[in-house]
Amino acid sequence: MFWKFDLHTSSHLDTLLEREDLSLPELLDEEDVLQECKVVNRKLLDFLLQPPHLQAMVAWVTQEPPASGEERLRYKYPSVACEILTSDVPQINDALGADEALLSRLYGFLQSSGSLNPLLASFFSKVMGVLINRKTDQLVSFLRKKDDFVDLLLQHIGTSAIMDLLLRLLTCVERPQLRQEVFTWLNEEKIVQRLIEQIHPSKDDNQHSNASQSLCDIIRLSREQMIQVQDSPEPDQLLATLEKQETIEQLLSNMLEGEQSQSVIVSGIQVLLTLLEPRRPRSESVTVNNFFSSVDGQLELLAQVTLDSSVSSVGALHALRPRLSHFHQLLLEPPEVEPLRTTWGSLAPPLGNTRLHVVKLLASALSANDAALTQELLALDVPNTMLVRGMGVEGAGDG
């Protein structure tokens, strides 16, 4: 009996597309426009891919809407336009990736003066992310021709969506040769050193946090890729730069010299903790039974873990050693924090985020089994300080 039903009845959207005077806003008001786009409705795509309509959608996701405009202009149309541009329809990806004028309109968002609109920044980052993933060669080539690209990334690194864009650039380039070229380009632009410059008391907390997160992501992603691509012809230059002693010394200088900032100290310690994380041994790719079938196998695996850990953190350990007294002093005299009143007393000062991170860092340094560093920590009586002062015991019961 199914033949009684007309399964090919034109939808309201198809009827609408027959109109010669149809405007893009009218179309975006339709509830099923995104779904029809994803199922590759040919009429709809023909309409959306017209240059004026593509330009209008790019403008909606990159240009600040009028403050007095209707809610549809301020929120709905930019949101629907972003969903269409990032729907991963090949025809839309091709149209964006092949049109340098459209790419320049997109890129113009980064060149905005002042702080970025967080909502538009998320739209912009999402569109660029799809293009990095699907039209990699075109977009990387376009970005590398922009002398101010890294400057603008860093200028807006306090906006989380821009931090996400940097991460997409590091993770979504799949071809090993091109990925290596991207890493080399970013290293030549000194992005590691310039991210460390963002972790400085002269910058704001969002810049500290996002720059720190970016550096941690670079460390973990680079080490993971080194494990996966063991026959890589070249070392990862970004990771090599980050692991250099002089790079880490600059980070420590920002954290400990001059004006003290809890945000800078905590953000810097997060980078140091990531550097001190032991690498997974390359031997993990071998069948586990080869290692755990005997005591010798267990010792071999442990030796490999220790070797990889020491190799990856040697620059951090050497840079940390002369700074241990500074971190010890932070346990004794942390940045001022309001007393914490509890039902059993007052912690003045409480442990606090700064001292919590310092304890984590010193514990991680101790676990590295570096004899000189351990001796220095013991000479400073750091373990006792961590147990007593670090827990805020001296303030208990004051209230």
C-alpha cells in the first residue's frame, strides 16, 4: 500500500528555492535548511554557493553585528551561517578553500583591533578548523604568506577559540611532510619563545592560562607523534625548542623574578610539570609478554622508562636546580591569600593554589631521581616544609 503515498513530494524548502526573489535571510529562517544542506540538496547548494551568498555568510561569522539590530541578525543568522560553512559538505569546502578573497575576508577577523567577540571567535575558529582539516594545502599555503599570522595569534591568545585554532593547526595536518613543514615554520616564527613571553606578570590571567595550555599541548602532542612515527626523518623542532635549558630558564625568570603573580607561577608550573612527565617508552609497541614474562623483562621496561624520562626532562632539571630555593621560599611565603575559615579552625595562610602547584612540582622533581637535585632539596629541608608549611598547619586553630 506504500505506493499510495507520494514519497517525492517537494519540501517547502524546494518550493521556496523556486522563487527568483528569494533572499538569504529568508532561507536561513527555514528550520530544515541545515539538514537539507548536509544531505546535499542540489538546489539549495546552488543557491548557497552563489558568491554574494557565500560572502554574506562569511561576513556574518566574522563581523560584529549592529548593537541595536534584531536578535536574528545578532545571533541566529551568524549561528546558522557557521553551521552551514562547517557542515563538511565538499562543495562548500571547495568553494571556500579555492577563493582567496573569501579566505582574506575570514582572515580579516584576526586583524580586528581590540578584544575579539568570543562568540564570533568560536565561529571563526570552527570554520578555519574545517578548512585546515579538509583543504589543508590551500589553507596552510594561505596562512604562511601572511607575515602577521603568528603575531595576531599571540595578540589574541587570551581568547580560548584562538588557542583552539593554534591547536587545530598542530593536530589537523595529517600528511607527515606537510606537518613537519608547519612545525618548522612555527618554530622559525619562534612561537614557543613568544608563548612563554605571554606567561608574564605584564599580561592578563587569560593570556597566562591559554599560553600555558598551548605549550602543554605542544609537548604532549609532539611526544605522542614521536612515538607513533618512529621513523620520522627529522626531530620535532617545537619540542626540541621547548626542552632546551635556556627556554625553560626564560620561563622560570618570568615566574620568579620581579613582580610575583599567582597566575604566572601556576601557569608556568603546569608547563614544567608537563615537561617532567615521563615519556611512554617506544618499547610499548612490542607485545607486552616480551617484557613481563620474566623479572629481566620488567627491569628492561623500567630502565627504558627511566631513560626516556631523563632524556625528556634533562633541560628542565638543569634549569630548576638553581631555582629550588625560590620555590622553597614560595612554600614559606606564598603570594598573599585570604585566610580560610573552617569548622575546626582558620588556615592563615591556607595551602592555596600556588603552594599546591609548587608541591606538585617539587614532588615531580624528586621522582626524577636526579642526585644533585635531590641533594639540594634535602639541604633546603623541602620535604619537611611540604609536610608542615605546605599544608597550612601553622594556621590551624587560630580561629
